[in-house]
Amino acid sequence: MKATRKLFYLTPLCALLAAGAAHATNGMLMEGYGPISTGMGGASQAIDHGNAGMAQNPATLGMMADGTSRLDVAFGILGPDVTSSIPAYGLTAESGGTSYLMPAFGYTRRTGALTYGLGIFAQGGMGTEYDATSFLAMGSGSPVRSELGVGNVIFPVAYQVNQALTVGATLKFMWSSLDLRMAASGAQLAGMVTDASGNLAMALGPLSGAPWARIDFSDDNDFTGEAKSTGFGAALGATYKVNKDVTLGASYQFKSALDDMETGNGDASISAIGGFVDHGKITVVDFQMPSVWAIGASWQASPSLLFAADLKYIGWDDAMESFKMRYDSVEMGGSVSFAMPQNWENQTVLNLGVAWKANDALTLRAGMNLADNPIPDAYVNPLFPATVKNHYTLGLGYQVSKAGDFNMSVTMAPDVTVTTPDGIEISHGQTNWQFMYSHRF
């Protein structure tokens, strides 16, 4: 198993950082970005939570003081606990993907009404891994796993229009990468085929009766996947200060514009029992991250007490209708196209948080992140069980010097159990940590 995991899909899907990976929890998205927001249940639209604001509502970056710069260096440890079982047959498989490392970085500078900067933040994602002896390996003798990463280099800008209104925008350079090692019966694999040509098409008939068949592509690297692509994303945001105590915020994250992910020629394979192996190229067709609408408000109830609440609407039905791949053989000749219906449902997320300033140095935080599972039971798969619903969060901040402070958070997501049409029970819970040091100058 890799020591540092990235992420998921085919039955995988997604989120990597420049030098690591993240495990998403609102579907494939993070429950919050940065420990200040995460400690308050992921609320972010109308509070100052540092440079992580560029990953949510970029207008919040305008809350920093004029003439100052801020550097944030963050690190997360996300700990999913996923188990798949068939109780009727006494079969159990525990995912080895239990530790996902998530670094992040952000720098911003405010000059007059303008704030600008640069950051790298995880988009979100998930990963699982089952060993070669598990029932999910179908007797193939090789591990089954999925990892997909989506990374962002973010270029934010915020502008204070007047004393009440600030607007913001981000441009994101994005990249994605995917490893997949998947086993299925020959009949299941044949059921995913939407088109085929050449000699490979003629081989599909005999393969459909095989006890197991596999699709494999992996570069065995902790920080990249075998299939890769690049693209762009963008977001808009605004904050409005109603009075000295109440602030409103809203943002819109556009659906991503990623190119198709591709492996090199010969770096993917299709195999089956009996010694059949063919090498070729995989193209993951039109994998995208979803659009997100968000609105929020904060209330400074007293100098020491802050309340915040957000409502998010994630457009999964447009981004996750189907997962599509094309395999082009370089040995046998021909190609085959696969489609795995996903039919994810749009997701509404409620973020609730509170922060209490205990003294001049210490701030304590708590929150809840409440959501539905966006994956219909008819399409859920042990390789990408993005099924976690509610999260309960705690956090703290400590002023270590006049210029520096330390923040941390912990998120606890209770187990959610779903059952696939094949009778596989999938249980998924999480305990996640985030740490950040900030320096102002």
C-alpha cells in the first residue's frame, strides 16, 4: 500500500494537491478548507479564515488589514475507515487507504482596496485499497484500488468597492491524475461496454464468460497517477457588511474545464483468467468537478463570540452522471469504450459554526457539517464510497507571537452504511485533522 494516498475513481474520483492528496467528505469535496473554517463546521462565506478563503469565497480575502501580507502553511491528515462486506457469506474486506496527507499553501497581500495572492489547495476526493486476497479482487491475485487527484493552483483577487461591499474572483490552473486497478467478472466488464472495434472487439465475447477480468493502470507514485490531464476553473464571490456585527457572503464555483485524462501508450492493460493480457492506452473521458453555489452569514454577537452559517448546493448531477473510459489496444489492435452509470444527486450542505475567544491568545471553535449522501444505493461501489453524511468539528487557534498564530481542527464523521445491488454492505466513517501556521508581515 502506498504510504501517502491521493484519491479515487473508477469507481474512483478525486482530489490531489501539488504535493499530496485529500479525501473529500461532501461527496468528493472537502467538508471545509483550512482549520479555521473546518473547526466551525466548514462555514466560510462570511468570515475571515485566512488564505483558505481563496478556495471558497475569494471576497473574504478583503477582510485582511490594508498594507499587510499573510502567509499560511497548512497540513492535513484525513483518516477514512472503509469496510466492505457480504454478511450472507461471511466475507469482509477493509480498505488499506486509511491515511491521506493534505498540504496546502497560501500567500496574499492587500494594498488599498485590492487584495491579491497565490495558493495551492486540495479540491477534494477519495481513495480506497483492498488487498489481493479480498473478495473484491475476484480471485485475480492482485490488489484492487482507486486513486484520483485534482490539484489547484489558485490566483485570487478581491476588491473593496465601498465600506460595505467587497467582490472577489479566482482563476485556477487545475490538473488531475488517476490510478485504477479494478476487478470484475467478465459479464460485469462486458456490461459496461458501449462500443468496440478491431481485434479487441472480437475478444470480448470469450472474455464475457470469464470468472474475473481486470482493468489496470498505475504508476505506483505517491504524488501522481498514470492517467493525467490539465485544465482550468474559476469562482466569483462577494461579501456585504450589513453593520459592524453582521456580514453576508456568497460565492459560485464554476464547473471545471479539465481535458480528458490519458495514460501513455502501453501503460494500461486489460487481463482475464487463463493468461489473457493486452496492453494499451486509457482515456478517461470528460471527468469534471462540479459547480457549487454558496450563501452564508456571520454574527459577531459579542467581542468574544462569533456565529457563522452557510448553505451550499453542489451540482453533482451535471458532473457525475456517468464515468466513461476508452481503451485503445497497442498489441491486439482495436478499441473498447466503457461507461459506468453514476447518476449522483445534487447535494445540499448546511455548515454551522461558533468561535469563542477565551482570552487574547486562545480561540476555541466548534461546528457541524450536515449533508445527504449524493450517491444512490443502486450505483454505489466499494472503490468510491463517497457516502459520508454529517460531520462534527472542533478547533482552536493560538496566538504564538505578535505576527504568528497556530490553528488546528478535528472532524469526526460517524459511520454511514449502504448496500449495493449486489448485496455488498459498505461502511464509511472518518476522523480528520488539519493544522496551519500563519504569519503576517
